[in-house]
Amino acid sequence: MNPLILTLLQVIVVLAVAPLAVGLVRFYKARLQGRHGAAPWLPYYTYLTLLKKENVISSSSSWMLRAAPYAVLGSAVFMAIVLPLVSVGGIAASLSNFILVAAILALGSAFLVMGGLDVGSAFGGMGSSREMTIASLLESTILLTFAAFAVVSGVSTIDGMISGDALTAITVISDPYLLLPVIALILIALAENARYPVDNPATHLELTMVHEAMILDYSGPYLAMMEYASALKLTVFMLLVTNFLLPYPLLLSASGAGDVVLVILVVLAKIVVASFALAILESTIAKMRFYRVQEYLTGAFFIALSGLALTLLSTTLL
Amino acid sequence: MTEYQLAIGITVAFLGMLLAAGVALIPRAWAHRLSNLLLVTANLIGLVAAVFVITGQEGVVLPAQMQHLFFDMRFTLDRFSAIFFALLSLIGILTSLYAIPYLERYTGTYNLSNVNMLTALFIFGMQGVLLATNVLGFMAFWEIMSITSFFLVVADGTEASRRAGFLYLVMTHLGAGALIAGFFLLTNNSLLIDFNTVLYASSELSPFTLSLALALLLFGFGSKAGLVPFHVWLPEAHPQAPSHVSALMSGVMLKIALYGFLRVILFMVPGVPQWFTTVVVVLGLLSAVFGVLYAILERDIKRILAYSSIENLGLMFVMIGVALLASREGSGELAQAAIFATIYLAIAHALFKTGLFLASGTMISAVHSRSLEVMGGLAQRMPYFSMVVCALALAAAAMPPFGPFIAEWTFMQAMVGALADVTPMLKVTLVVILAILGFVTGLALFAMVKFYALAFLAQPRSSEAKEATEPHLNFLLPSFLAFAGVLLLGLFAPQLFVSLGAMALVSEADVSGLANEVLFVSGEALWPFMILVAMIAVVGMLVLLRRLVTDLKKERVYQTWDCGQPITPRMEYTATAFSAPIRAFFRMVLRAQKVVVATPIVPTNPWMASREMTLEAHSVWYERLYRPLQTGLLKVAGVLSRLQNGSIQFYVGLVLLALIVTIIVAL
């Protein structure tokens, strides 16, 4: 298939399933907690409703309030375009260099933080301060995690790390020492997406919130963009983690039209499984007190560091 | 252009500084503008000439007449020093352009003709360091640079400036002393031999003498570059100078120290011992980590920028250290990438730091304070200015697609690429450096977001900030040019790498079906232009979609959601509160002390109290390293002062004794 078509298919599929992923997590959590819960496709309806609502702009804000939704959503869309989520070898694959991806991720966080500070409420400031702390301390973990994959695969583009082919794929089973980097990646995904145990995405209580505090003063279309951006980011990370665990089947330049249906079904299955796993996790563990998050971040850092060390050791010895 | 024309161009730029210094002393109102315009013109000529030298094949030698003017010394500009000369000229243009409107606002604070003369001489001194070809000339111009900058630090005559200035004077002279001693050892006591022949002298030194010389030179250049733990003067002295001089000091003077260090390491010694590379890497890492942590803690905008300079210089020294390690281990590609990353980061840092320091001058003149706690809300009042500052701050945090990102990408990519096939020892070192580098990059974003957001966003925290208005174009232009420069540095990185001589790091590659010159480091291609195109395309598409899907007119302005009670600026997050998590997480190393004093309003109810919080962030280095040294020295001096008993005969005897001891030692 043409690289352009590969990328287009990926973007369409990821953008389409993003609200479903959020809805599914909420649905499973409700069921696990003994509630009936809303239908998994409620987020589609919510976002569409928000788009029609009036946009209320804070009188103390500047251009940053207007720029932030575009930058935050843009950062998430950039991920959905360049990373190997549904297809491998797309047209923008060369932009999936992991250092660049980490920087774009951080750029999105920076704008989210600045947007949160712009309205001048204490809530926004608190959420921003916390988010900035988490995002900046995660940077090192992200680099070390992907450096381990880069050493094994010999390339630094995330697209190249996932081959999408059962014969050449680098998996946790073929290279067991990659287990640590994969665990680190899961920890990164939880922290980056403001999930348990770092943040509680369900509450609006000042003691617990990070992400929600920053978007408190957005409304209408801007709120839709912010919510959609976080849904998209969650989906991107779900697919990325599952792809590192099971790097096939994905759409390749060699695949035909028949594979498209199969791969889309697999993607849906991955989302269903990943959101169930996330719901189980969020129902069984408690959220950490914010000032203990450093322990979580330090843990993630050392898992990533030992993952890279073990990888280097193994590749040198074997 | 011919070599002779280039030599004339450099000479004009060099002597133009002296002319500008002379013009500045004319006691007329127009002297200020004329002097700065002369600086701009001369630096422009110097920039053009230096760029031609960089892209040419060889360096230029300045006309022989110049030789007789200054201690019978040859002045040359080779391709290596031309990079720094071009940088100096570029920053000189920006700061002089800014000085015209900026200083006119401060006629009461500064003596304009003195400041202009000293600034011109300051640039002259830095140019001289770059043009010098022997130790004597190098040190003479080094001193001109140090002394003029000292006078510029104390230019406003306040007590704080004097204290900072004297600390700076002491440190810079300790450094200069170490440099002279180091050069003496390296050149085997002949300060007049040409730099190109120092290598022959230093090749014959014993390993111990070479080590000693290198240690002295590292201290000398490191203290000027603000490496931790020799950095204590930098956050005191840089912010006290007028803002355009702060820009010159942080943007260029630190790079002159870097130039001197690189000149010695790359061209004057046969090779460096193992311990030396380790020390360079460790000092670099220390500077990067402590620089960025203090930048996060700091509330004074100019001190934030000064600490960020320490961090960036730290990164550069780490890169140099890795280059030295790699070339020792035989991985030439990593060494080359690291050296070019150093130079690229030096150029990029000069640009964004100048832009930010000039912007800080504008911010300070708007709110009359350097504290973030009285700013806020400036973005609403100066939108265009705030956009420029925001972009510069993001560039400073090494965000794509700006120049600093390219430098860090080159370095990190080369390290990751080298990880698989280097010796185990180097592997461990690279992993540690990679981890700390990621940590520093993340925290740098924290510091820069704090710098921008607390100053420009939310509601104004003081009446001055409330009345701020968009600065005049004269104030905006230099910062904007710096922003444009740092953006172009990112976008045209492949072409610029070729001009700088890093052909091996650039390749003609096929990216996304388009053939182009791209950065090519350890098998990975990066096309910076494509990053910007992708970013613009994505955001542009979103803007378009928003217009198509939603009704843009359905919008109203209303106060921030306030739970029924009006929000005042006092409820906003302050800079101190914003950095609280980092302060808490790193309290082991930062040792900031928070003291909350609660005075009960009603004696019977302890909960109704007025609380006062003070936060003291002591400099660990000053308290633990410099204070004991200082008290020790004073004690020794106290003991020695007993010798001062007023009897002339005794003093004469001491002189005689000193003479005899000296002769014995010398013979």
C-alpha cells in the first residue's frame, strides 16, 4: 500500500476510536464498581454537544487560552500521525524519532500548563504546577525507555522499532529483557495520561486533580478540543503499548485491501482489552498523594534505567 | 571576497569598537545614539567578514600595521575563532540596537557615556581574545574583557551591585591567575610563542606538569564559564548589569571562556589524561543539574536566566567531555557530533539568551521590578511582545523546531547510536549522561514555562503590571531578531552544519519522498524543516476544522469561574507556589527552608491566625564551600597580622628574608 494511504488509514482509525477508548474505560469501571454506567459511546455525544455550546472566555486570559487547545490537540494528533499505531511505514514515519516525539509530547504538556495558568484561578495554577512537575520528571524515563528499544532494533525511529511482521518482530518473547522497558512504558503512559495512581480522571476535587484542574475554565468547543486531545493521547498510548507487546498484525506497505478489515478489528480488540486492563488497575489501586508521586516517578525512572542497562548487557553478551 | 578585504573588514570591526568608545565620551546628547550606531555598523561589517571566513578555506591575518599597535602581536582569525567572532558581532548588533532606546529610559540611573564606552571596550576585549595569537595578547584582552564587565556590573552604583561586582572581581582574577599559571606551564615559560606552536612545547611536558596545567586552565576557564562550584559570582553579577550588558555577558562572554577552553583542548595539547575528561563531564553534569534546579527555584527573572546560562554551559562542557572520551575510545563519529553539538548549542544559546535578557529589560522597565511575584497579566497587555518571549522561552527549553533542540538532538542521537558498539565503560558513562541529560531537559522546560507563564499569564499582581502597555517597536525588534535567528538556526541546521564543517553529519536523503539535505547522525535522518511543516500543517488543519464545525461568533467574555466569591490576584498561584513540588522533591539537595510564622488574631482560637511565610534558599555551595574558605583565610590573615608590629627594621628584615628564600627557590 502507498505510504500516504497507510498514514491516512491510521489517522482515521485512531481519531475515530479515541472517544470509544475513554468511554470503554468509564463503562468498565462503572461495572466493576457495581454501577450500571453510561454507554461506552457517550463521549462521542458529549464532544459533539460541546462543539455546539457557547464558548466562554475568561476576562483575565490572554491569547494563550486560545492557543493552548490547538497546541495540545495538535501535539496529540501529531502522535497519531507519526507513531506506528495501526500501520507501519507511513508517510511521516521519519518524524517518529523518539527524541522528537518526546519533545512534541512535552510541548503539548507545556501549552496545557500555560493554558491552565492563564485564567488566573488557584485551581488552574495548582493543576499546572503538578502537571509540569510530572511532565518534566518523566522526560528522562521516556528517553531511557526508548533508548533501550533503539539499542535492540538498531534504529531510533519508533516506526522502525515495530516491524509489524511476525517473522522479524522484536517482542518481549523473543527478547525477554525488553520486559523492563515495556513496564516503564506502561508507567509513562499512566502518568502522561493523568490516570491512577498519579491522577484521578473522574473527580473534580482539588486535592486529587491534575488534568481536570487545568481545563476547568475551558468551555464549549475549546473544552471539546481539550477532552478530545486527552482521549486521543490515551488511545495513542494504549495502541503503542499493545504494539510493543504484540507488534503484529499491522498494516504494512505489503498488505492488501483485505488486511485492512482484519487490522481494524485487531485495533478494536486491543482498545477493548487495554481499556479493560486500565479499568481493572484503576479499580484495584488507590491514587497516590501528590507529594508521593515522586516515588512513582523515581520507580519508573529506575525501571527504565535498569531496562536499558539489562538490554545493553544482554546485547553485549549474546 | 579576497583574503585582504576580509582582513580589512575584521580590522574595521575591531578598531570600530575603539572609535565607538571614543565617541561615547563626547559630552553631547547625540553621542549615545552615534556611539551605538557605530557599534551596530562595525559589528555588521565584522559579522559579514567573519561569515566569509567561516565559509572560506582558510583564516585571515590582520594587516601588519595592526601588529605595531598592540604589543607587536599578530592578529589572526581562523575558521574556528571566526565562528565565535561572528557570534560576538551578531549579539553585539542586537544589544547595541537595544541599548539606544533602553538606556535613554535610565538616564537617571546610569551615566550613559560611561556605559556606552565600557560596552564598546567590553566587545573590543572579547574580539581581542578571539584574534590573539599568543598568551600575552590573549590574557591582555581577557583582562580588558573582565575589567570592563566589572565596571558595567557596578554601573548603577547600588550596594547590591557593588557586592556582586566585588565577588565577580575576586573570582575573575582568581581565574585569570590560574589561566596565566596554566599557560606558563603549558608553553614552558614563553608567553610570546604563537598558539600554533604551543603544541610542540606541550608535547614535551611530563604527564604531571601537563595535568597541573590542564587543571589550572580548567579552573580558569570554568570559573569564567560559570561551572558549578565556581559559579557563585555568576547569578549575582550578571543580573546587576544593565540588561543589554547582561545579554552580552551571558550570551557571549561565557562563550569566550568556552572558546578558550576548546582552543586549548583541541589545538594546544597532545591529548588529555583520563582524569581530566572525567572531571570535565562531572563538572558539566553538576552545573547542568544545579543550574536548572536553581533556575526553577528563583523568582528574580534575570537570575532565572543567569542560572539557565549555568545549565547550558554545563551541557556544553558535558558534550566536550563526551567528545574527549569518545575520541579516546576511538568512536570518531560520536566525538565529532558532540563537538559540533557544543558549537551549535553555543550559537543557539547566545541567541535565545540575548533575546530573553533584552526582553527582561523591557519587562523590568514596565513593572519596575525583577520579581516574578509582582508581574503577571502582561500577555493581555503586550500580546506581540509576549508571543516573542513565549517562543524564545520554548526555544530555551530545547523545544522543536528551534536551534537548541537541533543541538541536543544531535548529541543525544549520537550517544544512543553509539551505545551498542562501544566499550562497556563508555556504555555505562553514556547511559548515566543520557539519564541526567533527559532529567535536565525536562526541568529546563519547567524553568522556562515558569519564567514565561508567571510573568505573562493570569491577572497582574501589581498596579505597575496592570498599567503595562505594548512596548515600542524599538524595544521589540532586537528580541524578535533573536527569535528569528534561533528559528532559522533550527530550520537551516543541515546547511549551517555544512558551513561549519560538519559534512559528516549531513546527508542527501530521501525523506517522505522528497530528496533534501538532512541531518544524519548515527544512521538517523532528521529534516528540521519537515518538523515545522508538520506542526503548521496539523495546527492549520485544526484551525480550519474549528471554523467549519463550530460557530465562532458564539462566544462571550466572562470572569473566571470563582465559586461565588470574586477572584483576586492574591489567590493566584505565585512563582514560589508553582515550583513547590520541585522544591519538595529535591529538598535533599536544595535545602530551601520554609518558615511559617502564625500569629493568632484571637488568643483563644489558634486557627484564626495571620500567617507569614518566608522562604530562604541558601546557596549550598556558598555556605559549605566558600564560607569555610573565607573564614579560614581570615583566620590565617589574623595570625599573620601579628607581624605588623610597626618596627621598620623588622619589615626590612622580612623583605631581605623573602629575597633570600626566593633566590634559593629559584636557583
